[in-house]
Amino acid sequence: MTLSLKHLPLALLVSFALLGAPVQAAKKPAPATAAAQAEPEPAILDPFEPLNRGVFMFNEAFDAVITTPVKFLYTNLLPEPVRRGIGNVFGNLDDVYIGVNHGLQGRGNLAGNDFSRVLINTSLGLGGLFDVASDMGLAKGKGDYGVTLGVWGVGPGPYLVLPVLGVSTLRDTVGRGLRIASDPRTYLEPIPSYSLTGAEYVHVRSTNSATEDLISSSSLDKYRFTRSLFLQRRDALISAAKQGN
Amino acid sequence: MRNTIALLLLSLFVGASVPALAAGPEDLVKAMASEVTASVRSLPPASNGVNPQLTAIIERELVPRFDFGRISQIAMGRNWLKASPSEQKQITTEFSHLLIRTYSNAINNLRDMDVAVRSTRSNGSDSDVTVRTQMVGRGSPTSIDYSLSNATGSWKVYDVQVEGISLVAAYRDEFTALVSSDGVPGVIAALKKKNTK
């Protein structure tokens, strides 16, 4: 699998030109608040709830009819080591973006860790098939453009449920757009481009089964429960990034 | 650090069976997490769904160390005071059943993980702390933070955050909506319905 990288710098440049240059200094982290009970009820911004609920129901149906059977075939036809290798290849590409975003957040050490992972896994790990960097103690990072925007002071904006792609916010949808614009796969011929994106989607969804089952079995109102978990997770990633953890 | 060493020495002195009452929050969390992972590991790889053996582990290891009354109160937020004492009791009973089931489903994922305590921070008083831990195994580590309070004379967990996500906070969102549409009885009815499924 060879990915054309020739458009990458251009795409990156365009993405950041679109953003403008409002790189605010990250705000001072809020002092560690007392645990949950002392916090005010978190304000959830969901002005499009009726529409979101509609898309949410569509996604549930899409999962039942398409994603779940494909996931089933994927996990049953391919043995675990093969699936892990597939995940590692996508993860290796993802590490590039995690590194870029750590850099944009001013977390140079972490970015160095991420890029070392890419170099090691691409060479010693045979093109990313094996995650040897983790075995060497270089832990996989976390983060994306949405987190970076959050660190720069961009609020989440309204909560959005995107068709097929799932839960998001306005900020994270912009982040996703930046990722797509800067992803070399976007600039491949349509068939390889969609196949690779689809393969990653199926792989990621197959690794999330445990979480999805947990949400289904625990929630009283699945829409509301999912929204709360997602927004909490994004907040946690951003405040950890702001505090330099 | 010095405290930890002192406690360790003390525990050697007293013997292996220091009662949970005397243990500090860090030791309690560490003991709880390692006992749970060890118990899960001793089971055959489980299938999905409710597994009575996993539930038994939760009943044995977690339930005595969790303050479900406090957890229910937090999940209800302001609406706790709208509930009568008997409604509060019903909510606590039903909600603890649901949480136990949820945790039973979740702990199977901890099979190949080991706990490492990272730090403990005070939540504004000596009797209210958050112990931050990491579950390490294959793949990226998962952070699990336990908030504990010593209000009743022994340390009890009243909130758990996995990767920054608190289930109790998610339920608070659900309960708030239920109270505003169907009142406190709506919460009890929804919990009962979920538990009988």
C-alpha cells in the first residue's frame, strides 16, 4: 500500500490558512475543581436535538443493517493478529496527525515521541504493521485537530450527530474536516480512497464494540447518555492537553 | 511518600490482613483494583452479556467499598431533595443494581491490565480525595480516577472516572431530564424498567 504524500504539505497549508492565525495563548488551566458533586450542572448545548435525534436513529439503523454484519464478517474472517496489523497500519498514519497536533498545542516532547513512533514503526515495524515502538516504551499519544482547537480556546459549539460518522460538535466537525483535507488518502483515486477509509471505519468500529455494548446496556435514554459520555471525553482530553498532562 | 512507607511498614507489622477501615484511600484503591483484575483473570474468557461470576466479583470487591447512597445523591443533583426518604431509598437500591450490572460488563476489559497508582489529590479537604490510577497492559493505558470520601469513618468511593468520563455524571443528565418530564417517580420507573430487562 503506497500512499501519495505529494499533496500533504499543500493540504496542511490550506487547512491552516482557512483557520487564520488566531493562535491564542492557551488559557491558564482552571484550578482542579472538586469532584463531580461540587460542579454545577454542565451546560449542554444541543439546539439541534430533534434533528440530531433523527440522525442518531438513522445511525442506529445503519449500524444494525450494515455496520454490524460487516463488523461480524471482519472479526470472524480475519484472525486477531491480522486485524491488529491492520489497526497498527492505520494507527501509524494516525500517529503522524497526533504528532502534528501535539506540535500545534506546543507539546514538543510529545510530538517528538509521536514522530519517533512513526519512524520506528514504519521501518522496524515493517510499514506500520507492527507497533514495535510501544514495546520499546514509546506510548501511543492521543489527540486530534478538534482537541487542538479546544486548547487554542475554541469552544465546542453545538453538539452534532453526523450521519454514519456519529457524535461530534461543531468544533470537532471542523477538526474532522481538517483531518480529511490533510489526509493523503483523500487525494487518491476514488476507489482506493473510499476502500481505505471504509476499512479504517470497520476496523475502528470493531474495536469499539465493548463500549457500544456498555452504552446500550446501561443507558436509560441512549441518545442522552451517549451525548454526555462524548462531551465529557472531549472535555477531559482538552483539559489534560491544557494542563500539559 | 513518607506516609506510604509508614503505612507499608505498619501493614507488615500488623500482618497481611489490615482491615479496609484502617487503610488510606490509595491502598484501598490499589487493593480493590488488583483484586478485581486478579479475580477476572482467574475466570475463563467470558462471553458477552451478564456473567454471574463477574457480578459476584463486583459484589465482593466493589460494593463494600462504594457509597451508593452518596452516588445516587450526586446523580440526582438538586432533585435529590425533591424525593421523599422512601423514594431516595428506592432510587439508591435500583441505581446500585444498574451500576453493578454496568461495572460487571465493563470489568471483563480489565483482564490483561495491571493497576498503577499515579497520584492522589485532595478535593479541598482531608476527607475527600481523588486517587488517579492507570490500567496498563497491551495498547495505550487507560486512566481510571476514583473519588473517595471519609465522611462516615471509612473511605468509600463515590465517583469513578474512566478516561475522564464519569458514569454518574452521565446518569445525572438522564435523571435531570426524567425529573423534569415525569417527576421523581419517573426516575424510579425508568430504573426499574432497565433493571428488569
